Amino acid sequence: MATCAAYHNTSSYDYIVKVLIIGNTRVGKSSIVLRFSDENFEPSFITTIGVDFRTKVLNIDDESVKLYVWDTAGQERFRTITTAYYRNAMGVLLVYDITDMESFEGCQRWLKNIQTHASKDIVIVLVGNKADFEDKRVVSYEEGAAMAEKIGCVFLETSAKTGVNVEEAFQSLTKQCKDKLASGTGVQVNPNGGVVLTDDAGSQGKNCSACSGR
């Protein structure tokens, strides 16, 4: 079992938060992460194999939060890889495609996955992506909002292409996680002053930035 551990100094940040972005394949998870981290959009983005990793520092309530975003593969055959990454995650962006009813219905399976593998108090933000394809919409805004109400979470429709609500989705997720840490109901990824990034999935996991040089 391969292990890749990277320790990052936390002195420059008030909080460190690890979040996952999950959902069926081809709903635009990687494009959302790219839009958020690099303010860029690649229409021919390659499907994620295993797990990709990005970081960004956000200012929330005049406090700095270093956000670690794990972009998981949505394909069924990679589920055993992605479950290892629920460990220590404080938040989840659960993404579906508003032009794909199957991806919306698949959220129920992902919620069961969260219940099985994640912390019971994990923060969830439900995201309906590809809002720029209004003419191809098959999942109504009201259906998404109803699911979010049932879950008890924030709901946003986003467009990785135009950037609509992408920053807002991560800001909402990060603020909720930060507030948990501030109130003492959340746990820092590593209480000893750093983040430990462990690839329990072995060589199939993809790219810790400290090791890949990205």
C-alpha cells in the first residue's frame, strides 16, 4: 500500500478544511474545480481517473481558510478508491447535471455513500451543474431545491463554463465548515499543525500537489 504524506505549515492560515466533490461521471466535477481554483474552463477536460487534488485560500469572515479540494472519480469502478478519501473530510459538494436525470437520481446513491463512509456531521452543498444549458434542462430548479430541503443543505445551480455560482458554492461550503471548527464541533485535519495527505488507495490515487510539483 503506497503512502504519500505531505505536511503543510498552518501558521499562515486560521483554518484548514478538506472537502470532496462527488457525483456521477461527466456531471462537470473537474470543470467546477478548475473554474474555482484556476478561474478557467476546458471544454475537453479529461475524465478524472482516481482522485485529483487542488488547494485555494479563501477569506471567510476576515479569517483565512486553506481549502483542500479532492476531486473524486464518478465511475462505478472507482468507488473503492474514492471512499478512502471521505476520511477527515468536513464537507462535500454533491454535483449532478441538470441535463441528465440519471445523474440527479444518482444523488441518492451518493448520499448513502456519504452516510456510510463520512462523518455524521459532514456539511453537504447540493449543486446542479451546467445551468448554461437551459434549453436542454430535464431537472427543474424546484426538483433540486426539494432534494436539498429533504437533505437539509444549501442548494445552488452552477455553470462551470460561465462561472455562475461556482465561487458561491465553495464559499458556502467553506463557511459552514469553518463555523463548525470555530464552534468546536469540527476537527482540524491534523491537530498537530499540518495536513496529512495519505493515499490509502495506493498507486491508483492521483497526484498530491506536494509530490507532483503542481
